[in-house]
Amino acid sequence: MTKRRPGGAEEAVEETTSKAPPPETDPETEAGEESTEGSEVDAPEGDASDSDDAAEAGSDEPDSAEDAEVAEDEADEADDEEDDEEDVIEDDSEVDFMGDAADEVDKRVAELTTDLQRLQAEYVNYKRRVDRDRELVSQNATYKVLTPIVEVLDTIDRAREHGEVDGGFKAVADQLEKIVTNLGLKKFGEPGDVFDPNRHEALSHMGTDPEVEETSVKLVAKAGYMIGDRVVRAAQVLVVDPE
């Protein structure tokens, strides 16, 4: 209902029920009751279960920490084992590499040694061939020079047989023979030598001789000459055969 006040203003006035108004209460008492009522209100079931789980989780915290430490230790041990395995693998690979390198070095050394031995053998053979060729060249030169002198030596021998080598001529003959001897010219062919077709030239046979066991030189018509193992001129001889 509305209640009109002087001046024309209307004021709404609530109708009161037949019930008596609640008794007045002290504000402090009312605040205390409200707080008591609020504290006595039951918590929702979900909140209680969450609190229980939190309590259980709080109670399990030491075990979880220990498990975490154990797990961390196991992980560290596993990492160490992996590192050790990697180190072993690296060591094995390094050993294999060093072994292969050593084998390669040994193989290379063997090849170089073989090459060196071959070169050394080739050098020795070359040196021998050069020395032989040098000696042969020297012998050829000496042969060419002394071959014409052989006829002069034959003349000296015939003059000596007749006793015509004396005085100044004898000195010249002796000096010439000494020079050709120093150059390597050797004289061969004496009576009684065994006949050698490579060194002797048989002019004729003089029959048999009971004093010889094989064909031998009986007389020397011209002496033979040689330089080293090379015959400059074969000895011209007369031979006899054994009986």
C-alpha cells in the first residue's frame, strides 16, 4: 500500500503480515552466528576427496623423492655404461685403424725393400757389364795395335835363333818385347805342350812318339800370342801322336 505524506509525496509502505516481527538482535551476535553457521557448513565431497589425495600425496613425498634419486642413479649408471661401451667401440675402432695402418706401412716397406733390392741388383749387373765392356774395348784397342807388331816379334825370334841378335839391335829387341808384355801381350807355344786346336795351328804330323800319351807339339814354327783370354795369333806347330 502507499502512504501519502504531506506535500503530495507518496511513500510505499510494506504490508505487514499478521506474524510478529522478528526480535531484534545484536549485530555482533548476528555476525557470530553467521560465522558459526558458515563454519558448520559441510564441505563438498569432491573437496574432501581432493584433500585426502593431497594428504596421501604429501605422505608419499619422501618415497617419491627416493624413487626419483634411485631412478636418477640408474639413469646415470646407464649413461656411464653407454659411455663405456662407446669408449670400448672407439678403442676397438682405433686399434683396428692402427692395425690397418701398421699393415699398410709394412706392405709399403716390403715393396720399397723389393724395389731397392732390384735396383741394387740392376746396378751391380750394370757395373759388371760396364767393366767388362771397358776391358773389352781396351783389349780391342791393344789387339789392333799389337797385331802388326807380332810379325816384328817373329823376325826377332828368327834372328835370335841364328844368333844375330846382339849389340844395339839386342837392346831394341829386348825393349820392344818388354813394352808389348806390359801391354798384356803374352807369348805361348813350346815343344811338349798338349795340342789345343783353339790355340795351336798344326802345320803337319810327324808320326808317333812313344814318349807322349796324347797328341803334343813337337816343333814350333811360329810362336802364338794372346791378350788376356783372346788369341791374337795361334801358334804354328808340328805335332806327334802317341803310339
